[in-house]
Amino acid sequence: MTSKSQLKVGFEVSFKEPHAHYVEMEMNISGLSKEYIDVKMPVWAPGSYLIREFAKSVEGFSATAGAKALKFEKVRKNAWRIYNGAAKELKIKYRVYAFEVSVRTSFVDDTHAFLSSTGIFMYPDGQLNLPSTVKVNPYTGWTKVSTGLEPVAGQVFTYSAENFDVLFDSPIEVGNQDVFDFMASGVKHTVAMYGGGNYDKERLKVDMAKVAEQATAIYGENPNAHYTFIVHNFERGGGGLEHLNSTVLGGSRDGYGTPEGYNSFLDLVAHEYHHLWNVKRMRPVALGPFDYDNENYTTNLWVAEGFTSYYENKLMLRAGFNTPETFVSNLATALANVNNTPGSRVQSAAEASYDAWIKSYRPNENSNNATISYYGKGEIIGLIMDLEISQATKGAKSLDDVMKAMYLEGKAKKRGYTDAEFKAKVEQISGKDFSGFWEKYVNGTVPVEYDKYFEYAGITVVDENKGNSIPYVGVTSKASNGIVFISAVSRNSAAWLAGLNVNDAVVSVNGEVTSGAPLERSAPVTSAKIGDVITVSVLREGVLRDFKLTIKANPNLKLNVTIRKDASAAQLKVRKGWMGI
């Protein structure tokens, strides 16, 4: 292999056929001292826990030393070995096909290029600490480049990365995006909007700054000199992916014009911005330094992602975009959603985190019965942990104190935390043993005692479904060309026990032809009493079959919350410490 001290790496990115969705790559390596070098492409993108095999989109690989073509061979799925012999420098060329719209994958067409760096750039094997430069040559008519990378002085559209972790954590937008800036917490923030939309730039500058300032207030410092939002506005958009000093957001082009759509975008801003601290710096120990060849397993995504979902609600409250009532109502809805997922009683938050690589990003028709989202479950763990800390300290401390302390500790130690270290910090700040809490809610599948935790803050929770005999069969169905197909069956429901399957085509219910109406909303179901038996006739693989279902009561929670005005002084202290307003 080559020596780190000798190697220099530079990239040049061009677009000859953007309409065909290609990126043209040139990688220049100098300072070679051995007869061969291996270059590799990551197989996954940090923040998105799935092996995506980015090398599958590479074609036209070649290597030259001056005018001489060099021999090379592929030595594994994402690695190429180049035999440079006595040559001290070489040039690698390859093309990347980029036509997958998401915040984690690259996309190129005749209007713009979005480069998700892990699927674009290669690195010398074993040399992740090497610095590199990137020169971007925009396609004809494109005039702008937006990225969190550092610009190289005096060189247009040329950037530097101190190491490959930084390069892989810095997406690049190229085109004619609408760019505007705002200041928050002493940091310049740049917003690059692609796709147009009915957004108001001046309003966004003010409101995005409020979110950034509230997040910074929790941790006491903002770790960046500058920050970039890359926003893709599509007809229907969503999702986000965090980076070290930037983020990529998916927006709905015409969604900014309604209160719901506008707040939904700010929710996304709050979530991804909070990742600046939670996961990009305060991180599980397994998530950095990264292994770009394999899965990076951790049991702590319920903190990294789930707590970030929880904090997006807190930031929206503190920035003034949500009322306390909306804040609590949103959390009650999230709590009900977790409880109403049968998989929440099968898979723990820790297991969901560890198995993200094989389950979370590869859902199937039974996922709802067998798994739980580490986002959703983590959000609820964050909620009740926050309330427990505030209760234990009479409102003097909250989860904010844990997060700040963990961030500063990780900064000082220059490494991530273990699950045991996170638990120890919660116990240190709260002055309480959290072993039982971890056993039930982190490593276990015990349903959350929501009324107990909300009561700490003088909030009453009522399950509107409790005591009501609402008929329930436990299926989700949808119509296609007038035929109703079962798309999901809930564990231990009437449909589950009777043997109905996903993809069954419903013909009739108690002899009544469905006529395209969903099975769960058909008259024989909605008019039934608990214990009634109905007959559902379905076509399965072209064979007509009858199934007898015994109607059950709806087991799902429907929570209604009330922030009591007559809360005690002790409850008000907990409430204030928890909400932070």
C-alpha cells in the first residue's frame, strides 16, 4: 500500500450527459510509492442504515499514467486494484449513473445535479485520513454550486476536505438553485432551494433562524462556522438526511402556503438541524470512525434518531411555532402510534436499532407485526425519560442537561458513547436509578405507562376508545381496478386468527359483494357487535375460500390530553422544566 504522507488526491467532477443522468469523474492520485493501489467506493451512506451498493452505478472505469493505460482489476464488489508499476501518479476516470430521487442518493438530469458523496467519490484503501480537493465543472448554463465543503481561495467551484469522512459527509448541489442566507447564533446559514415553490424567503430566513437558535441554546454552542441547507422541492417531497455542517431536505413544492405544510417543513428543519449535535457529534461509539465496507451496528439509534424526533417537537414549541397544547397532543399521538403497532410488543428499541440494517429499510407485509420504528419508540422513550428526570429533580433538570453533558463529554473524549455511558449520565443528572426503566422500555417491550408520566406534569390523558365496543377485524385493504385486496393483517386480530392473508382479493362479506369498499369499513363489519361472526369470501390464487371472523373490540389507543389549569405547584415545576418555556 501507499504511504499517507506521500499521497495527494484531487477530483474533477463534470457533466457531459446530464439528460442521461451521468456524472463524469476524474480522480488524480500522486505520490505513489508502491506498484499498485486499491481504490474503493463506500457501500452505504452514514445516517441511512442500509447497504446500498453504490458501486453498482459505476461504469467505464479506466486508469492511466500519462498517456499509458494501466492494468487494473476488480478485487471486490466496491474495490479496484490499479497496477501503476513505477509511475508516481495516475489518473482514474469513471462514470456514475445517478437517477434515484432521495435525500441519500445522487440524481442528475438536465436541470440540476445532486451528488450524495458516498455514491460518487472513491478513496485509496486504508487512507481515509487523506485530504482531497474537488473541482466541479457545472454543465452549460448551470451557474451555482452549494455544499458544506470549504472553498479553495482563488479557484472557482473548487473545494477542499480535510479527510474522506468530511468529503463523504458533504453533499453537493449543482445547477441554478435559488440561494439565500441568514444568520443564527453567530453562524452564516445558506439555503439552496431547487425545484421552485410557493415559499417566502424572508419568512423562512426569520423562522429557520429561530429553530437554529433554540437548538443551539440547548447545547450552549454551535459547532459550525457555516451551515448549508440543500432543499429539493418536488410535487410530493419529504425526508431529510443529516450531515456534519449541512443537510438535505425533501420539500413539497406547493406545501409552504398552508399552516400545516409550512410547519411540516419547519419540523423537518428542526429534526435535521438537531442532528448537528445528536449523532453527528454526540454519537453512539459504533458510528465513527466509519467502516464504509460493512454495516456499523449500534443498539442506540433510538437515541440518535428517536430523540431527534422528540426534540423536533421541543424546538417547534420553544421557537413559538407550536402551542403547549399542540406539543402535548403531538406527543400523545406519537405514543398511541407506537402502542398501536403490534411489533412494539415483539421488538425492543435496542433491537430495532441493531437490526435497522436488515429490517427497518427492508419492510414487508408483516413488518408492522414484528418490528417497531426506532424513530417512534425512541421519541416516546425521550418523552418519558424527560418527564422522569424533571420529576426526580423537581423541575431543576431535564433531558436537555443529559444531551448537553453527553455532547461536551464526547467532544472532550473525541469518541462516541456506549449505552452504559448514556444510562450512567441519565442517572447522574437525575439522581435516580434507571435500571428498571432500561429493562422495560429500552431493552424490553413493556407498554408505556403514559398516564403516570403525563401526571407528573399535571396533564390528564384519556383513551377515547376505552370502554367503547368498536368493531375491529384487524385488516387494511385497498381497491385496485374495483377489486379489494388485503394489504395488511394485524397480529392477534380477528382476521389474523381466522387466517386471512395479505393479497387476498375480497369477494363478499356475509354474502354482500364488496363493490370496491374496504373490508374494514364495509357495512357487515361496522354494524357488527363484539363477538359476532362474519363470513369473508376471498379469492386466493384464483381459488374461492370462506373465512369466519369473530369480531373483536378495537384494541388501539386514541388519546386525548388536557393540560390542567389546576395542576399543583410541584407539577407546574415539572412541566416548566420539561417544556422549557
